[in-house]
Amino acid sequence: MVEITGIAQYEAWQQRIMPPAEQVRPSIWSIPVTCDPFAIRYTFAYLVVGEDSSFYLIDPGFQSADGEQQLRDGIANAGLALDGLRGVIVTHFHSDHLGAAPRLAREAGVWYGMHEADLLAFPGYPDAEEFLARAAQMLDVFGVPQVEDRPGDLTAEHYAAVEPEFLPTRLLRGGEGLELPGKRIELVHTPGHTAGHLSILDHDERVVFSGDHVLPRITSNVSAYPHDMQHDALGDYLESLEALRPWQDYEVLAAHEYRFAGLGDRIDELIAHHAERGAEIAAVMQHGHETAWEVAQRITWGRGWESLDGMNLRSALGETQAHMNHLRALGTGE
């Protein structure tokens, strides 16, 4: 059973308002950081504090003037200062998690790190022309028709809305322990939502910072990887869920929505959801539909296929492609 532990966070989510910054453990603070371009509304940044008041910052969120002030206020309210920052850890390559990281790390004179697989997954980034060309190539793989005003196509305006400063100064691999006085912190590579997604364990406080890998209510988007559109990303994700099973009694500090307990049950729910979704997609594929574009139009979507456009459409097609790749990897997608 999933138990809501972040009551104030849950109430804020229900009311569609910003939750408060909170001290959720003696050595952990959560700071909501607004991300206006996204429907998700905000990202939780986390401070993990050592015995000497040095600290790590996890997922500082989207870069904006408001978000930067929220971060600075949260750090000050925790009784900390930037000169105590040891490093900035980004769970994955999405701008609502990493946007503020380079600037803050540079100001503090510390490293900013993400998993090396996410860096390799986006060759050429942040060159806008190459990024947009690759975005168009993805639509080709999905089977989107070559028409004027092509559905799901991205423009320079889309790119400008989410472009972060880039190039982390430290590449992470998972399996590392991070040094902090009085703390045991471990990185776990949990690919699926992205190729390099990281989850972070604080063994002393018995929590897992799950990024977007496991959320309490939303099912994270698992799409075909941009650098390898035929890879079984969903298979990676399902394996990564099981990789967290040994810590299923840890509280989950997710990047969105609210904190919760019952990680093992939530893992079971997510596995069941993807099995059900896979069965629906397999049934459509058996009628000879071979591209994500053909299949996605024939399966159920929360607000209907007609409601999907722009990035939402791309996410839906990417998710469909990931399921099709997984079914083929299992030998059940022909």
C-alpha cells in the first residue's frame, strides 16, 4: 500500500499551489522550484546535509529568476550557505531538473554531475540546429507522415523554452558513494525514463531520492532513447524498478507530487500498468500496424488521441515506440 507521507506536499498538489519548503529529516530539506513551461508545475530540489553543515544539492530545477530565488531562500532557511555546497547532483537530463545546476555550481565553485549515459544520449547538444534535426529524425522513426505542419515537429521556439546551460563537470556512473561527514550516500543507475537516470540512497535517513524514476501517482514517461530508437528502454526501466526493491522500506522523496512510503507496492503497480499497456499495444500490432504513429492512434489516452500535440504528442509516440521495442525484444510484438 502506498502511504502519503508528505501531507503538506499532497495538499498543495491537490490545490494546485506551491508547497512549502520543509525539513523532512534532520539532515534533509526539500525546496520546491517552479518550472512554468511544464504541466508538472514544480520540481523538488533536495539538500542533503553533513555533520559539518556541508551539503549536496539534488535536482536544482528549471532555470528562472523565480526558481533561483526559491533555491537561495531555501538554502538560507536551512541555515546553510553556498560556501558549504560540495556538489550538485542531477538525476537526469531534463531541464526541469538540471536547468539551474550549471550556474549555481559555477558560482559555488563545485562540480555539477549527471550520469554519463545521459550525456552520450544527446550528441551535439546544445547545438540547436542539430538538436532540431535529430528531433525530426525521431518523427521519421515513429512513422509520422511528411506533411506541412507535421504533427509533433519542434521549432526553435520549443528549443529556446527549455534550453539549459550544459556540459556537466563530473560524469557519474552509479555505484559510487559520495563523501559527506556522518552520511552514507549511494548512487544507483536506474535507466528507463532516460538512459542515465540516477536514484540516490541516503542510508542513514533511510530515504531514496527517486527523481522521476518512481513517482507516487503519475507513471513516468518511458520513451525510446533518442540516440538508439530501437533499444529496449522499457526493459531497462522494468529492471531498474526491481533494482530498488532491496530498499522498498525506505521513504521515497520524489522530484514531483509528494513524498510517500510503500516503494515495493508502487513498484508492483508500475509493473502491472506497463503489462496492461503492453497487452493493449500487442493486440493492435497483431492487426498489422507496424509504426508508433499507426499504433498510438488506436490505443487509449487519458484525454484522447485528439488532445495530443507538440511535446505531449512526441511523448506519446515515444512511449508507444518503447512498448513496441519491448514487445519485439520479448518476441511477442510481431
